Amino acid sequence: MNTIFTNSFSGMGAFSSHYTKNYTKSKKKSKSSAFSVRRSMNETGYLMRLAQAKTPSQVAAVIALARADANAVKQVSTYSSEITKAKKIAKSIEKQGNIKSARLRKENQLEKEAKTELSAKKVKRAKRTTEKLIKKRRARKAEERIAIANSIPIEDRRRRHIDEYVGDSIIPESTTAECTATEYTAAGTTDSSIVGASVDCLV
């Protein structure tokens, strides 16, 4: 009797242990799946912010934002692919932001030179400096638009809408004034008022 009871009890104990292990595995599995989080970054938004930045300090703010968002993805997301993507986007924004900051400083320098030359009655030199400034600024803005367009997937049905938004938000209203001033300067005019208007419209 004692032997039979002991064997039965040990068998029940083995079953209980097996059940506990399966329950623990199931509990861990459901717990890990319940806290699975996916958070991603979109490069297009940061590129649009960079395109709208007008000063190096504003560019630095966009870079800092991209870094902060990448760190947030790293801390929250449980998908390694999203974390890798976020790091890549943050590095790309930092690289392009540094390039834009250097170009903005160069444009500001040319703008000051044109105003100084104009105030010194050096109209022809101011005209050449202004033309150089216009050319550099237009080239930069064109590259920014291309970068934004390339960051949008081709299959995205909203691409046309975003392209229109980019055109409206990046291209300033002074473009017409720049074209007019360039036409006058290309014709060889030495009117200081025209060159001054060209410089002013770039401010």
C-alpha cells in the first residue's frame, strides 16, 4: 500500500513539473510578444525640414532632431531593421546638414560682399558677386528638391502631392525678382539701383 501510494505520488509530481515548465514557456512567449514595438523614421520629413532651414542654427536643430528620434527608435523599437534604418537616416541627415551649413555660410559671405561692394560704388563687381550668389543658391535649392524627390518611394501614390508641396514650400516668391535682376545684369547694365534690388531680394 505504501509502495503504491509513493509511486503514484511521484508520478503526479513529474506531471506537475512538466506542466509548470510548459506554462512558464507559454507565459514568457506571450509576454515577449505583447511588448513587441515597431517604430520607424521617414527620411523625407527631415529633408523637407532641412530644405526650409535658412540659417546654420536651424540646420543644426534638424540634425539634433534626427539624432534624438534615432535614439528613441533604438530604445523603443524591438525590430533591428528599424533601428539600423534610423541610424542610417540620422547619419545621412547629419552629412547633408553639414554640407548645407557650409553652403549657407558661403552664401551669406557673398551677400555681404555684394552689399559692401555696392556701398563702395563698385557696381560691376557687386553685379558679378550677386550673379554668383544667385547661381549658388539656385543650385543648392535644386539639389534639395532632388534629394527630397529621391527619398520618396516610386510606388507612393502621394508622390505628386508631396512634390507640389515641396515646390511651394522651398521655392521663394523672390525667384521672379532674381530672374529679372539676372536678365538686367546679363545685358551689361551698370545701374546700381538694379544691382541693389537684386541683392536685397536675396536677403
